[in-house]
Amino acid sequence: MLKSKVFQRLIEIKREFLSNLRPEMMEKWDGKSFTRRSPLTMKRLVMIILRASPFSLQIRLDDFFKEIGNKEETVSKQSFSTRRSFLDPNIIKKSFELTVETMSSCEDLILFKGKYRTCAIDGSIVILDNALLEAFGGSGKNNDCASALASLCYDPLNEMILDAGLYTYGTSERLAALAHYERVESLPLPEGASNLYIQDRGYPSKELLAHLMDNGHFFLMRVRRRFNVDFDLSGDDEVVSFKHDSKTYQVRVFKVTLDSGEVETLISNLPEEDLSSEEVGAVYFERWGIEIKFDSLKNNLELENFSGRSEKAVYQDFWAKLDLSNTLSALEYSTNDVIEEKTADNQNKHKQTTNESRLVTKFSDKYIEVLITEDPDERLELFDELIAEIARRPVEVKPNRKFERKKPRKKKFSDRHKRSLR
């Protein structure tokens, strides 16, 4: 399956997933939930959550029933909140996992050197409602700001979230990384390809490096100064040994000079024929894609704008936003193909690509419709119209743009950014 066709395939998979939903699929089903007649069936509840609109619950609910053709039938936000309290968040997580597995199965994925899937790993603090302080812990001087750790494993070359986790505040990012390794290794990969884990200087430890090498995993990491004296004293592209649990390991050490003149130390276990000292800086820079993804999740998809104050609601919304992010990436594969075809003969100074705000807005408006449309030909027509409408207003890609890192905001979710999701 080609990337340009994966969005249509995803919609078919989601339709099948929704049709097959049964209460007994939940791990802790009480035998009663979702068995009584209600306008808010399990399928409808999951669709509303997957759409992930940031608007008030009542507007969300009214819009949903209008979109499915039952505008005279609706439910209150209190009924919705009660109903969702019985829904296992793993049901929403399953939709995310199906999306990842489908996208990972594409035969034309972009791979470094044609055989390494880039897997950038990083974490970010997510601000929660203070009603969740006891459940997740708190950040700040007095530990009184309810917060959680969101950890992602992201493929920047294919703009795909491969794995994720939401943890209590203070959870070790290395612990989250170990969970990523296990799950990402189980995902589909082109024959002969391997995963390349790219991580920043907060992750390396002798134990973590030994774990990766003992399991045959490849990595490229930045290390902090004085992490290992031999690393600090080595030259560029030099093999250096270190010991852990009486076992000796060897890594390649690289020295990369930044534009500021500062020298950073990178380490890798990729063989010399697959990674040269001239390439290492550019490959490591691909990690920046995960920073952009976190920015998109928080500001375009409003990750921190949760629609409920319970643990279940937070996890449901978390997995829904990540699933939506990947679904949008799948749609972007198609819109970028159209844009590339349209601009192939243009004399544009810069390459053009999909406008993310337009992508989010247009798809959000049509998400429910493409899910509930029964006729395959009508769905195909909807796909074509949606792709054409999004591709009609591309934006330029300006290379080598640099921005100073902003100080993190201290307040809760802010709507200062123009909303693109509804």
C-alpha cells in the first residue's frame, strides 16, 4: 500500500473498528454498561471522542447529532460525562494503534539510507486541571500545578507518531523510552529495515546504552559533558569503549560544531558504511521534528484542552488527539501528492506543502461524514473533494529557518493561538 492511499484505507479500518465495538471488549466491563437503549451508543460515544473538538461539550454534542442527521435528538453534557465514565480509554488507544500499524505498513516509507526508520524520542510536560493533582502529581515550586509527562516516539521523515505514553509527573523519561523500544520494535517495517532511535542528552546512561546494544537496536544520541571522560577526550568519529555490569561495549563518538561554535558530542552504534561523520549532524537534526510535533499537538490540536476532569477523560482525549494527529498525517500524504503534481512545472523559489491549519479545519468538518457515509462511491467522492479543497491553498517550505527556543509558559491551556480545530 502506498502512502497516498493510506488515508482511504484508514477510514475503512476505522469504520470497521466502530462497527465491531462491543462492551465486552473493555477489560473491566461491569456487564451492564452500554447495554441499555440510549441515543449515545458506544459507537457514537467513541466517534465524538475521536473527533476531538475543543469546543464546549454541549456544542460538540449538538453538532454531532446534526451531522449524523438526527438534529432533533441530542444528549446533555452531563449524560455524556456519565456515559464516558464507563468507557475504557484503551478502546480509544486501540484506534490509535490500528492507525499506527496501518501507516507503518506503507511500502514507500522514507528511510534513512533506505534501511533505517528514524525514531525520535522525547517527552513534554502536559498541564492538567488541578482536580487531577492527586492522580498525576504536580509541577511548580510548590508541586501544586497538576501535570503529566507525555512521551512520544516519532518518525520525523514520515511525520508519524509511532508510540506514546502519558505518565504521572516525575516519571523517568528513560523508563518511558524503554516502553517505546518494546512497542516500536513490534510495528511493521519494510523487509531488511531497522529502527534508528534518536534521543537528546537527557536520555543516555550506561544501562540504557547497554540495553539497546544487547537487544541489537541502533541509536544516535547526544551526550552531556562529563557523561564519560573518554567521550569528552575523543576525536571525531572515534571508537570508544565503556563498561557496564562487567561487560565492554563500543560506540562511535562524533564531534559536531554548531553555528554558535559550541561543540556537541554524539554517539552511535551504526556501522561506518551507514553513517559518516559528514552525515551525523544532519541525521541528528531530524530529531527536531518531534519538537515541532509537540508544538502542533499543543497549539493546533490543543492537547492540553481536555474535555473532562477525570483520569479516564484525560486518557481518552490524549489517545484521541494522537490518533487524530496521525490520521491528519495520512491525509497530508495525499494532499502533498496533489500539490507536488500541480506545482511540478511552476518556477517557485520554494517547495510548497499542505497548510496545516487548513488541513485540520477542513478534515474536522468532514470527519464524521466520511465515517458514517455508507456508499463506497460517495465516500470516494468525499475523499477527492476533501483532498482537492485542502490542497487548493498550499504554503511555502522555507529551508534553514531558525528560531530561538521560547521559555515554557507557566499557565494552563491558552487560546492565544488561532484555533484550527473544531
